[in-house]
Amino acid sequence: MSEQHTYRVIVRGTWEGLTDEARARLLAEAADHGMASMRFCEEGSLSYEPAPLKHFSMRYMVVSDAADGEEMAGAIAEDRAQTALRELGYGFGDLKSTVTDLDTMKINRKPASRR
């Protein structure tokens, strides 16, 4: 069994070919998908600004084999995003992901101040 790493992935994209119904639903639900709703989770967290309704981001927590690396974690998250957006009936395009490996992330701690 290989080592598992936990990745935070932000998938960014643009809305494309939205139907009038999908656009109306996104605008009606915009308050639920703003800055306060952003979180990393397995099922994904959608956020976007209603004006203009152009770009969105989805945040995912992905656990994957460390040997597969960040590229695989990004591909997994993009696949999850595509599936979720299609199920919701939202047109999208131009997906790009940014991946952070939480298990290799260096934490810089401030030294205790001297008096």
C-alpha cells in the first residue's frame, strides 16, 4: 500500500453556454456561493460572483497516492468538478487547477519574541 497525501485543489473555470434557467438559478443562489461559503471538502465547494456571471471556482480536498503527485490530484478534482457541473446542468469551459500538497507544505513559524 502506498503512502497517501492530502491535497487542496482549486479548480477555476468560466461559465459557457448557460441556459436562461441555469443563469436564473445561479443568480438566485449567488448569496449561498460567495466568499463565506468557500471551503475545501471532498464533494467540492462552488463559489462565484453574480455580476458579471463569468467565472467560478470549486474547492476540493483530494486524498491520493503520493506517488501519483499533484498532477493526479488536479485531474481528480477537475473530473469531480465536471461531473458536478454537468449534473447541475451548468455549461462551463476552460478548467484549470491549482494544487497544494498539505503533507509537504512547509510551515514557517515565527520565533518567540525576546524581551
